[in-house]
Amino acid sequence: MSLHYARLRFGEKTHFTCLRCGQCCTRGPNVGLTAYDVHRIARYLGVDWRELKGKYVVAVIADMVAVPTLRGTIDGKCVFLEYLDGTPSCRIYPARPMRCRLYPFMPYSPGNTETIYLDTCCPGLNTEKEAEPPWKCLKEYYVEAKRHYAKLYHLVFQEGCEPLEALEKTIEDCAGEAQQTPTVKTFKTRQL
Ligand code: SF4
Ligand code: SF4
């Protein structure tokens, strides 16, 4: 566990304003996704989710479970980060993954929805504006993450699927439910 994480409990506030510096999009290709994130990104880009494979989404296999993540460029930037007139901008901002929506806050435990981590490396902390952690978004994330991992673990440990096969089946299985998640039109369209 990094020493850079602080813990906040429900009711506690911090000081945070996103400076749109793009730092959180340049520190390695490790934004974890759920099947729902994958479908939202595909829908936003107007492609079948399989077209994201390899190009935008890769899988990291750890302990027999394949975790989908955003691909990074060779210098560690997110594949969706672009610079418009020198300003960092997210190409899929309206459909960006839940983990990106939450940052600099990070999930603590699905069994404890009233505690959240805060990555103290974010330069937007300790600015003037007082901010509450995104509790609603955190709960939505947990709902999706629990469904994703319940399917995935079942396929690997009960059905005997190999990790990548289990991940692809999980993403396929979530396609119908993903239609029920907010449409990209309801997402905020502010750029990074
Ligand atoms: S969340 Fe923090 S690191 Fe990311 S763009 Fe905003 S200020 Fe920069
Ligand atoms: S998806 Fe967008 S917000 Fe998330 S890391 Fe990539 S560029 Fe940044």
C-alpha cells in the first residue's frame, strides 16, 4: 500500500480543484476497467467492444484472473490522452472509466462504502475549494465492479474457463446490463 493514500470517511471533506494538468493520465497504463466501462467506451466511439481489444484495452493476468485496463503508450500516457493546443484532454471524457471519474479518490472496500482513499499525489489537492468525496459515483462503481468480478470469478473458479476466455465472456454477458447504465448523452461533457 502506497504511503501516498489518505483515508476519508463519510462526512469528511477535503480541498480539491482539478487543475486539468493531466498528471493522472500520464503515470502508467493502469486504469482498471469493468465490463461496463468497456461497453460505455465502445458505445461512445461507435464501435463493437471487440474493436477496443489490443488497440485501447489490454488485459493483465494476475492470479488466474484477467483484469482489463486501458492501454498505455510507450511513455506511460493513457492511449486516450491528447493535447489540444498544448492542453491535456481526454478523448473519451463523456465515457471515461469509473476510476477516472473518481480520481483523485479511489475505492477503499466494497464492504465499507463510507470510507474512500485519496491519492495525495494529485496536485489539485489543498487548493482553495472544499470538496466532498464522490460517494454516489463510488457506490455506482461498486455495483458494477461486484457484478463484473462475480461473473469473472464464477467463470474461472466454478466453470473452469481460462482467464482471457472468462474475461471475454464476462464482457459479453454484461452487454445487456450495460445498456441500462446511463447513456453517454447524460454524462458531463467537460473536457479534462
Ligand atoms: S485529478 Fe489531479 S492529477 Fe488529475 S488532472 Fe486533475 S489535478 Fe491533475
Ligand atoms: S480515459 Fe481519459 S481521464 Fe482516464 S486516464 Fe485516459 S485520458 Fe485520462
